[in-house]
Amino acid sequence: MKIVDQTPFYNNETGQISLVDRGKAVMKFGLGWIGETEAQRSVMPVLESLLDKNFTLLRNVTLPGLETSIPFILIGPPGVYVMYVTNMNGMLRAKGDQWGTISGSNFKPEKPNLLMRTERMARVVQVFLQRQKYGDVVSVEAVLLCANPGIHVDSLRPVVRVVMRDALERFAASITQARVLLTPEAVHDIVNRILTPPKPAAPKPAPAEMSVAEAAAALSAAGISPSQPKPAAPAGESQVPAINLPGAQPAGPSAEQWNPDRLNFNFADQAAPQAAVETPAQPEPQVAAPVTPEAGAQENPFPFPDNPPQAQPLRKKRGLTRGQVIFLVVFGVIELLILAALAYVLLTA
């Protein structure tokens, strides 16, 4: 396994840290950073003995735009693994995204939450690879490595994979037997992109404004003289080009020219010219004379009344139907039989 170590304040040749650098590291990263780096050193020999040269381990590499380094980034044919190494001890529980200590039946959340920290680091690497166009073919797995043999983690479907010290060898062996996703060339390319990320493309400069002399030279090259103004249209003619519609007469001396002033409508009310219009005489309405009965004619014995009676709405007759009457009779007989049975029981008791 190839190892690229970028741990700050440590001597890469001896692997030791001086007293002054130790103080600087504590002031920059906190008190627990020294213990975590020592835990990383205890885990590296196990991984190095089981993983071949097709794997590359990046230690404490800082991605562009981040201030916190990522402890382990393991890149190999099965994919990319982001590992956070802790030196905690005791009884702990990893349930979902909850991380804390167990004391009897009590659960106390622990800060920082190492599960969420590991998951976020893996997400950062995933986003970085997506920007490098490796997001569709690379799977980034988050792993929490517990380097201290005195720790026991009760895992209940945690958001990241938790590996304790006694299962570290089995974890490394499972990586070597995983399905191959990356070629050696792709592994080498990903390592180079993480260590030496490509610089963003510089923005294109804005086009410079053309001076008057340059504009005049460009016009002269195009055969246009800037000193000669465009001839104006004669008086009474419009500068709008004529539009030849299908079926229209061609513009000529007798054709009427387009006048844009026609679009200016006058919305003032004007009196309509009065013209002598002969109004036809309307016939006078004829009134029918009242009809009088002729002499000897018999009158209608059934004259229609002036105000005929209005039809009354139909009203539903109230009452019980035959079926309802039969039901009530049967129900009454049953009640009488029940009462008779009760009376018999009371009298014979």
C-alpha cells in the first residue's frame, strides 16, 4: 500500500513531533488532535500489511476550500473510503446518527458526534469527486475506526460503518475481496486530483472598447466612408421600406405611398353630416272593434272566468302503509308473549 502523509507539525522521516510543534498543534487543532494522530499511526501498519500496491492511503489531506484535514482517504479498485480514527474507550452506542456513552441503562450523547463528522467528511469527498467528474463511477464509504482495544460500541444501524480494533483485520480483508470499480489508471488519476487539484479556469477578459480611430479604420476597411452621411429621404417620402403583399399593386407613380401618420387616430367626437332622408310613413295602428253578439245567437253557457284557479300542489297522504301496519301488529304480539312469559316465571317462582 502506498502512503502519502501530509500530517502537519510531524517529521515525515522520524514520525515524531517536537515540543514546540506539539504546542502549536494543540493551539490550532485542540487537545484531542495529538491522541487521534497517534491512533492513526497504530492503525496504519495493519492496513499496510493487508492491502497491496493497488491501494493508496492519503493521510490528513486538506481539500481545497476546507480548513480541516481528513484523517484517512483510502483509494483502490473497490472505490474510495473515508475513515475517521478515534482513540476513545469505554461503552458507547451508535444508533442511527446518535453517538454517546452508555452507563447502565442511561444513554448520554457525546460531543463531538463522530458519526456525523465522519459522514460529513465522506460527503465532502463525494462532492469533490463529482466536480472532478468521478461521481457516477465512484462510491465513497464512510468508516469510523476505533483504534483503542478498550472500547466497545453497541451498533444499531449507524449512518456510517463502525469498525472496532479486533475487527480491523477482517475489514481490510473484505476491502480486498470487494467488487472492482476503478482501474489502476483511474485510481492514480483520483490521487493526483486530490493532491494537486486543477486550478479553476481564469475568467475571460471583457472585450476592450473600440476607440473612434479604430472604428473609423474598420468602416474604411469595409468600404464605408465615415465622413459621408447617409442621404436623407426626399420630402414627402417615408423612410419605411415598402412591403409587397401578394395581390397588391406594385409601387409606382400612381401607387399611394405608405404614410405612417395614418396610425394617428383622432378620437374626438364629430357630428355626422345631416342628409335629407325620407322617412316612410308608418301606418296607423288599427283597433279591433268589440264583437257584439248577433241577434238570435246563443251565449256560451260555460264562459271562461277572468282569473282561472291555480293548480294546488299535490300533498302526500299521511298514514301507514299496509306493510308497516303488519309489522306493528307482529311486534305487538311478540311483546305480549314476552310479558306473559315473564309473568308466568314470576308467579311460579
